[in-house]
Amino acid sequence: MARRPDDTFSLKERLNSRKVGGTLLLVAAVLAIIIANSPLAPFYESVRDFDLPIPALGIEHMSIGHWASDGVLAIFFFVVGIELKREFVTGALRDPKTAALPIAAAVGGMAVPAITYAIVVGTSGIDGMQGWAIPVATDIAFALGLLAVVGKGLPSAFRTFLLTLAVMDDLLGIVVIAIFYTAALNFLALAGSLVVIGLYALLVNRGINKIWLLIPLALVAWWLMLLSGVHATIAAVLLGLVVPALPRRGDKISLAEDFEHDWNAISQGVALPVFAFFAAGVPFAPGAGSFTDAIAHPVFLGAFLGLLIGKPIGIFLTVLVLHRLPMFRLERQLNMADIAALGGLAGIGFTVSLLIGELAFRSDETFLEYAHLGVLFGSLAAAVVAVGTLRVRARAHRNDAVDTTHMELP
């Protein structure tokens, strides 16, 4: 039975909780960067690269850093799966007219950064094209957290548009990981994982939410997905997607709301900071080069420019072209200046971008460091731009509200 009927879990109503997740994520990332560029760097790298295999389960090589990205981060993706399910069933994605434009903007906001990366890296002549998807993702925790801090005064439609775009961005990012960053498939293990996920779905949809039963099933599904060659976090997403998003008879809240309440705190308080700590610890001078060499490297520039420029341009142009068509609707409270400001927020690509970088360049440590450095600097630059543009748009909307009030006075 779902619990906590006195709590509310609408994504819109819980935007303020993103402040906590964004802050912890930022602290962990900054701490990792400081350590990685200090005399403690060798110790940090030895801990991150320390191998913790489990041969009995077929896990022959798994460093602590990989446990963070392949294992601990699965909690975050489980919450993402639940959020996706709730948005499709009860949220903005349920209404095609409301969802169509931000969904299209999410697609455009992924295509242009990928093209930007491909142009920068492809014309350089280096072998780094496997990282094309690094700048396509928006970090939902950072983006919504920053909006909650500096976006006061913006209309609710702005938050709804960003939330829908970010949720669809997550879904498409997951699809990209599953299709383009999957090693040789073990079909037997994949089938086994899907069977276990099906059993999990059967139980939760019958209202059975016993922790002692569901957590072992989830771990088995994760393990089999890992052995299959598909990134193990995909199992977590699928597990989240099968949780029922409507209350059962006699319940005041759905199981999805209840699970999100329980696991979101663990995701924000443990999973994301742990992943950020082991993923963001990048030296400013990777390999044998200098910092100047690093920021001039094509992989760095591809990730950096993809997030800072490609992401907002892709979103803006998509909305500009489509919003006048009858099947797409831009809310009356929004205009193209708001979409331009929103594009800066979407350029904050941290968690999923770092993960894709790891998947793309696990065999090339130097390229991986260039990619991560590009993600960090690109996300930081996008956040700085977003703070400025959000303040301008919030002030404009407050002034419009005051002018409207004066006009309505007798």
C-alpha cells in the first residue's frame, strides 16, 4: 500500500528540492576538481581506479569509479524512470498539445550539440567521434535547482516547458546510451534481465512493495543487464517505468509517488554526489600537456561548444520554426526571449554528459579527461549565462505584471 498521503510529489511542486540536489552535486564536483589538481591527485586516482571485482558473479574488472557510474548512479536513473512514468501518465507529457513543442525542442536541443561536436572534432582529424553524444544531455537536477534559485518571477509555464524538455531529454539520452554505447550483446543475460523486470512489474502493479522482495529483484535485473553488455543503468530506468503512477483503490497516492519520495532523497543525497565526486575529478592539464593545450583540444571544444552554444541554438531554432504551426503550442505567457533564456539552462549538461563521456572514452584516459573538462567548463559557462538571462526575463515578467495591474485599476 502506498504511504504518506499527507505529502505531495508533483514535480512542479517539488522544484525547491532540486536546490538540495544541485548544491550537493556542485559541492562534490568542486571538491573532486580541487583534489584532482592538488598534491592529493595520485591518492584520488588510486582510489577511483581501485579494482573491486566480483568474479563469482562474472564481474571480472570493476573499479570504484565504474561502480559509481554503473552501480550507484542506477539509483538516480531509477528515479528518472519513475519521473518519466508519472509525466507520461499524469503530467505534462500526457497532453499532446502541451508536450509537443518542448518535446520537439528537446530533439532539436540534442541534434545541434551533436552536430556541433561532430563538426569540431571531425574537421580536426583526430579519432574522437565516438564522443558525439557527450553534449546532448541536460542535467535536470542542476537546471531545475538553478531555476528554483534565480527564476522567481517567471511564469509557471516556463517551469513546465523546462521540466517537459528535461524529462524528454533524459529519455532520449537513455535511448542514446542503450543504442550507441552498448558493447557486444549477451542476449541470454538481456532476456533474463527483462524477465526479472517483468516479474518486478507484476508485483508492483499488484500493490506488492515489500522491500525485502523488490530490492533483490532489482539487483538481479541490474546484474543481468550489466552482463548483457547494455549499460546497467538501463535496467534501473525500466524498473522505474513499470511502477504504477496512478493510486490503487483505497490509496491516496500512487506507488510511484511513494517510491519517488523514498528514493529521490537517496539519489540526491548519495548517488549523484558520489558519481560526481569520481567523475568530475579531472586535472586542468590532462596527459603531458598544459591547460592551454587542453582547452584548445577538439574533444574539449566539441563538448564545451556543444553545451554552451549548440544546446541553446538547437532549442531556440526548433521553437522559432515550429511554434506557429497548429500542432505545436507555445504557452501564452512565454515568448522567444524566454525560450532563449531557457536554452542556457538546458546547456547545463553534467550527470548524463559525464556518463556518456565515460562510455565513449573508457579506453582512452586522456580523451576522457578532455571530454570531462569540456563538460565541466561548458556547464559552468552555460550556468553563468543562464543566471544573467533568467534574471532579465524574471524582471521583465514582474514589470509586465505591474503594468497589467495598473491598467486594470479604475
